[in-house]
Amino acid sequence: MYGAELCVYGAELNVYEVNGTEPCVFEMYGVSRVYGAEPCMQSVRSAAACVGVAMCGHYTFPHMTASEFSDNQSDHNADNLKQEKEYEEAMYVFVTVLAALVLTLLRKRFRSRRLCLDPKRLDGKTVLITGGASGIGKETAIALARRGARVHITSHDDQKGEAALRHIKRESASMNVRFWNLNLADLQSIRNFCKEFLKNESRLDILINNDGVPAVLAWTDDGFSMCFGVNHLGPFLLTNLLLERLKSCPPSRIVNITSNIHKYQKLDFADLNYNIVPLFTYCRSKLANVYFTQEIARQMERHGVTACAVHPGYVAGDWTSQFSFLFRIVMYVITSVFFISCQAASQTVIYCAISDDILHHNGGFFSDCKPCKLRPFVKDAGIAKKLWEASEAMVGLTSSAREHLSTRRR
Ligand SMILES: NC(=O)c1ccc[n+]([C@@H]2O[C@H](COP(=O)([O-])OP(=O)(O)OC[C@H]3O[C@@H](n4cnc5c(N)ncnc54)[C@H](OP(=O)(O)O)[C@@H]3O)[C@@H](O)[C@H]2O)c1
């Protein structure tokens, strides 16, 4: 008996020949083993050569009888059949899971297309949007400026901020837009900005804490983890320093941009600056946004200031710009299929900034222009208060500092 191993890549090899007592009829894909009498193997070799298929091995079994060969062949066939069946089943499972995942993501993508249809105008109102020089913040700024609001945007990059300012003015056809330099990773920059803002602006009706860094492992100059510092402590200090001005313009509101992924982590009060797994540190900073929203809503209840937290949706925005080229290409493909545009993501932010519906959901969490449920551990008022006190200590916020700033308004 003779055997041959054929590497049949992308080709189909059919040998239809009956030679002596051994019939040869083979259809092969991938790497296949064939056995037969030497004349039969010759046919296989010539057929392989004809279609350009490589022979990877050639074996002889001189002591094998015809019945031994036949047993061997049927064992071999049974093993092959079993393997093929297992492979087929694994493929079915894989394809089903993949299809389910794709369908779920597509369903989410097309369902999250709610628009803010509230026609309300904002003439005479002043809006401050942190990080309004790109992404969701910039789209929100355009929409609110179109509605007649005086819009302030911030960026820690002057060039980017000035370019965004020109873009917002052009798109909204409003000259009532102003850019400020603000670095939310720097507590002193926040204090300086608030001083200047309060000195120059007599109103603040809507504060949108939109700024945010993605899942990065870095530290601020003040010694906080970048995510917790920029995404939570910065907006916490800023909001507190502007609170008196918000209170003086009732009904005013605070819109904090968080993310739905806040629910996948819990805060560790022994290490609020947790900075180990990038995604977890981001989740925790976004969870802090939700607790902060609930606590400030509770404190401001009787002062005409409403607060809400917003999940804008997953966006194909500028946030990948600080990652490697390869990562950006991969994310571009994923985000262009499954994620929504910044304009679509700004809809819930705009809705929360203008709609009177949110007055009935003070401290609530919104997504797709509607209130959404929070997990029980996220609604824990004790944790929200504890985080507030810890944050006050971390940013060095005292009630006297707040009072001092509030007296400087015009
Ligand atoms: N993109 C998403 O899929 C997604 C999903 C859920 C939630 N969110 C949240 O939505 C918000 C906006 O995200 P986006 O997608 O529009 O991202 P983006 O385009 O990167 O905008 C983020 C903004 O944050 C500002 N920022 C970053 N570091 C800052 C710092 N140190 N000081 C001051 N500002 C700083 C940036 O301003 P400058 O660089 O100009 O200073 C930028 O304008 C963020 O809070 C984000 O966490 C986004």
C-alpha cells in the first residue's frame, strides 16, 4: 500500500481513475491523505501535478495487507468524520454568537437615533460648555448658539479653541460665542478661569460639564489620576465655584456628561485615584459623575438649580486621536459601523439643556432623550455624599473659597 499527503490549498483535486483493483476517486480540500496501490498513487501524483497541487509527503506501507489497509482506512475515515463534525458544530456556535452580537449592536445603533424635537429658544440665556472645542461639545455649542443662547466654550489648547470658535460661529450664524482657555487637569487653571468668568459674565443659566479624557493611565500635575482628575474632580471644582452664579439665575441647570459604562465598576474610597486598568479608571470617573449629579441635585433642590447626568451614546468622535495609527484605523472601522455621529450624540445633551421634562427628574440619568434607570448601587445617596466630601477635601474646596468667589460677581 502507498500513501501520500497532499497540500491542496484553495484547489479541488478530483482523480477519477480505476487502476487495477484499487479505485481512486478523491475530492480534497486543505491537507488530505490518500492511500492506495502504487498505480493508483501515480494517478494521484499526475493529477496533483496537473492542477499545481503540492505533494507534502509520500509513504509506503509494504507489510500492510488489503484487509489491514481497509481497517486502517475506515478508522481514519471515522476520525476524520468526527473531527469534521466537531469543527462544523464549533463554526455554527461561532457564527451564531457573532450574528447575535452584530444584530444587537445594529439594533442599538438604529434605536438610539432619537432627536431632540423641543423647539425652545434660549435667547438671553448663557451657556458654558467645557471641552466645547471638539466632538459632542462642539455640536452642542452649535445647536445652542442657533437657539439664541450666549455660548462659552473652553479648551486647554488655544489654537484648537480659536478654530472651533470660528467653526461654531459660522455653523450657527451667531456671533454670541466666546472661547476660554481652561485646563481641567490643573486646579489652579480652574480657579483662574472661574475668577475671570465671574468677573466678566453676569449670567450662567446652563453649565454643561462635557470635558473628558478617554481611558488613559496618566497623572495630573496636582497628583490625581488623569481620568478621575479631569473627568470628575475638575468639573466638581468648577461647578462648585460657579454655583452661586447658577443659583442667581433660576431656573438654571447643570448637565454632566457621563457614560453608560459607569455601571461596570464601583468606587474604592481607599483609592479614588485608582489608575491600573485604563478602562476601569475611566468607568470609575464616569460613575463619580453620576454620584456627583445626584448629590448636587439634592443640595440644589430648593435653589432653582436642576442637575442631570447624560449618556450621549457611543460616538465616533475625536477621542481616538491620541492613540496609535493602527488603533485609530481599527476603531475607525468599528465606530463607523456601530457608533453614532457627534451630532446624534449631542441630541440628549441638548434635550437635557433645554427641555422642561428634566425638571421632573432632578438628579436623573438620561440616554436617547429619555430618563433611564440606574442600578441600585449607583443610587446609593450615602456613597454620593461620601464622594462629595472626599472630593471637597481633594480639591481643597472650603465654603469660604466659594463665598469669596460669589462676592466678585457684577
Ligand atoms: N465618545 C464616546 O463614545 C463617549 C461615550 C460616552 C460618554 N462620552 C463622554 O462625552 C464627553 C465628550 O466626549 P467626546 O466624544 O466629544 O470626546 P472629545 O471629542 O475628545 O471631547 C472631549 C473634550 O474634553 C476636553 N478635555 C480633555 N482634556 C481636557 C483638559 N485637561 N482640560 C480641559 N478640557 C479637556 C477636550 O478639550 P481640549 O482638548 O480642546 O482641551 C475635548 O473638547 C466626554 O465626557 C466623554 O467621556 C463619550
